[in-house]
Amino acid sequence: MIDYESHINKSNSRIDELVQIALQIGAGIIDVVVISTSDISIEDDLANMCREPICAFYGLSANCPPYVSSPTEFQNMLRIYKYALAIKIDVPIGWLNSDDRLVVMRLLHEIVADIERAAIELGYTNSKSFAAGSCKEIFCNKHLRCRLLTDNGVCRHPKYARPAIEAYGVNVHDLNRTAGWSSDQNSREATIDKASIGAIYGLVLIG
């Protein structure tokens, strides 16, 4: 007879372990929250912002539109998973409006990719990670073409380059509320000028 309660407790224990590993990987610069994949909001209009007005990196990366799944297909994929880790890095707004964003976005891609590998090592072998920003801009902005879109099809940075969450229409404002980070921001009003702080987000689907 299968002990379902023991199985659930063991699964939750492994997810708790993964959160602790994620925090170690993030080295104090990330927030991590376990959320239900059913609470991830996907909107076609957000994904369409990659096309209209067209993003400078539209069509230049295999991890960006039009080469990634549609929002509907991504929503269907989410149904296969029960939990995800929401990842956030607070960033000065000035960084997001300068080339400094490439440094922090690269760091985010590296962090979610390492968390994905940690999840796989814990037995969640179908885990997948996503992060803000085009990998073409972040990793290969000095190269004319994404190798995955050329004949040899070999990514230059397979260890860390991950699909952009905005390409699937993930609503990061809803993600912020779902993870409880909106209330965190409100509690900091006395010490932080909210207008000067932004954030970038990642997701790791656990499965």
C-alpha cells in the first residue's frame, strides 16, 4: 500500500531543500518563493509586445519569438507542473536603463540555470528555467547570429542561456503579487525610494 502522506511530505521536504539551495546559489542577492503554477498569469498581449513595437532582438535568438512556444502552448505546459520557484533580483532603475542591465540579467540567467540543475539533481528531472532578457543581447551581442538558428545548431552558451519569460507573456506584476513581494515593497517605503528600485524576474518550473 502506498503511503501518500509520506510521499507528499517527502516531496515538500525536497522542495524546501531546493529553496535553500537556490538561496545559496543566489548568494544573498535573490528572493525565492515557491508558488503554484496555476497562479502564473499568462497574457497574449504581453507576449505581443515583443512584436509590436518590435523588440530589437525579435527573431535573433532561438530563445525569443517567433521561435519559442506561444503563450497558449506555454500555459498548457504549465499544467504539467504543480510548483515553480519565482526568482527576483532588485535592481536600481538606472541600471535597467543602461548597459549595466546586461550584467545583472546575465547573472539572473546563470542563477536560474544553476537552480534548474540543482532541481534535476534532486530528482525533478523535467525542471525548466526562464529569465528576463534576450540571451542574444546578454550572451551573444557581439555575434551576428544565434548559432541555434544556423546550420550547425550549437548554442555558444548552453549552460546558462535560458528562454525569456516575457516571450511567453508572463505577467511579472501578477507574479510580484503572487509571491508576496508587493507587500515587501510597501514595508520598505520608509527607507527606500520605490521609484529608484526595479526588479528582474525568473522562473524555475519544478517537475
